[in-house]
Amino acid sequence: MIEEILPPGVRSSEAFDDLAPAPLFPEEAALMAGRRPRRQAQFATARACARRSLAELGLPPAPLLPGAGGAPRWPAGVVGSITHCDGYRAAVVARSAEVAALGIDAEPAEPLPRGVLGLVASDSERAALERLAAGSPELCWDRLLFSAKEAVYKAWYPSVERWLGFADADVRFAPSGTFTARLHPSEPPPDAPTHFEGRWLVRNGLLLTVVATTTAPAGHDDAPLLSAAGGE
Ligand SMILES: CC(C)(COP(=O)(O)OP(=O)(O)OC[C@H]1O[C@@H](n2cnc3c(N)ncnc32)[C@H](O)[C@@H]1OP(=O)(O)O)[C@@H](O)C(=O)NCCC(=O)NCCS
């Protein structure tokens, strides 16, 4: 499902349950020792997805441990992202020569709990969501905004290793399935991304968002599915 909204060069694998216990490397198993069975299962299934995706890039199985801020430590030359929610786990990877930043998020396609939208959306974002809801009331635009911001964070963090708050990004959706995120943290690190572009999909009770910054080779005329973004 997620491959429908990924740009070229990004490999993905997804799972809709944790039926088979997925094998872990000893250092991964040590990390999960004592954790709740649900967390162990989602962690293991997501790693199985990640290793399948890495295999598509021609890379051998390797432990995937958390690094700074909880972001997964991918093999050298690789960017990637992981998500899990009830009924869904996925991992995406790409060569960093082709994709500079990658973030994915999955959520149940249900309205946010009461009070949460006020924590994640500005007044102007809320007004934009209301306009979208007038045209497509069947979609959970509030949850979509939350998910897009989570995907933005996962794409942002690995390159700068700095917190980005919900108020530090302004996210705007197009009903056709794309969105843009303008980033305006106070005191941004040098060379930090200033905007991202993303895509979204709602299907089978799930809502998926993807943020990717592709690096088109010089002289390449074909526009990438998600265009390059970065310092302006
Ligand atoms: C880290 C965070 C984005 C994870 O999102 P989530 O919806 O709670 O959980 P998901 O299942 O979708 O994603 C979890 C995965 O995110 C990845 N992740 C965790 N921290 C990360 C980070 N700092 N950078 C990139 N990826 C990260 C991990 O792979 C994790 O899975 P794993 O522990 O099994 O490896 C979220 O918990 C969080 O802290 N959000 C606050 C920051 C934010 O969203 N700001 C908005 C900016 S506009």
C-alpha cells in the first residue's frame, strides 16, 4: 500500500499483523528484554520489514538499533524510516545519494482524541482543515495533520539531531494527496531543511503519510515524484 506514495528509489515493506514471531539479532533482543509483548512484536515485525527493504537495495541483514533521539541507525549510505500502529507496520529505505531525507507515519483513520488538535495545529492550519473538511467530510483531516507532522519529524531529526515541535512546522494539504511543510523552528541549525514535500493516502481504515527529499541527478529532466527541498 505505502509504495503507492513513495518516490522512485525508495524501497518498502509492510505488514498488517504480527502473526509470525520475527527473528531478532541478539543486541536487538537485549533491547527488547522486559518490554511489553506488544512492543516486542511491533519492534520485531518492523525490523523484518526493514531487512526486507534493505535486501531490495542489495544489503545484508544487520541489527537495526536506535541511535540519537530514537531514530534507527541505518547502514552507511542509507536513509530510512519506520512506523507502526494498530494493524500496520512498515519500513522504507533508500540510498542517501538518491534520497536525502525520508519519514513515514501510519495512523488509524479516526479522528484525533478530543483536545489533541489544539496541541498540534496552529489557528491557520485549523482553518485550512475546516475548509478541506467541507469538501471531503469523510476524511479525518485532523489525524492526517498529526501524521504528516510525525513524518516530518522523522525526516527532519536524523540530519540535524534537534527537536522540532508541532508549532515549528506549517503543513498544508492538497486534496489530491500531497502536502507541503514549511519549517520555522527558532534558531534552526545551519543547513537544516526549510521545507518538505509529502504525500498521503487513506485506505482500509489506515492513514499513511510520507515525506521524502529526493536528490535528482544533475541534468536529469524527469521531475521526481516528490521534489527536492532544502535550504532556500
Ligand atoms: C518519534 C515520533 C515521531 C514517533 O512517532 P509515533 O507515531 O509515536 O510512532 P511510530 O510507530 O509511527 O514511529 C516509531 C518509530 O519512529 C522512529 N523514530 C523514533 N524516534 C525518531 C527520531 N527522533 N527520528 C526519526 N525516527 C524516529 C523509530 O524507528 C520508531 O520505531 P522503533 O522504535 O521500533 O525503531 C513521536 O513519538 C514523537 O516524539 N513526536 C514528537 C515530535 C514531533 O512529532 N514533532 C512534530 C514536528 S512538525
